[in-house]
Amino acid sequence: GIYVKFDDGSRIVVRLSGTGSSGATIRLYIERHETDAKTYEMDAQEYLQDNVKMAVELLRLQEFVGRTEPDVKT
């Protein structure tokens, strides 16, 4: 897997899930620590949208995987 930590404390983790490389699932975890209570009720997709965009561009997922959106977002 790949682990990247940024100066602001946010991080991304990328790893394969499954037993083989063919047809394996790519899992992308994006985390950002927040101390501002005003953001606690925000939707995670909205709150992390800049981090998600940066991660997708950094990893060049569209180029390597051919996808622009995941099957599942949680």
C-alpha cells in the first residue's frame, strides 16, 4: 500500500483489497483531523472534497484505472 501524510496533518492511504492483483479492489482512505466544532456536522464528501480531488490527481487514478468515480463511497 501507499501512505502519504501532508503538512496539515491530513493523510491518504491506498491499498489493494483481495487475494490477487487481477480484479482486486483499490481502497482509498482519506483522513483529515479537525478541531473546529463547526465542521463536525458537515457531510464527509463535502468536507473532504478538496482532499479527494488532490488524492485522485496525485495517484492518477483515471489514467491508471480508467475510472472517474468509485463504486462505493463511505
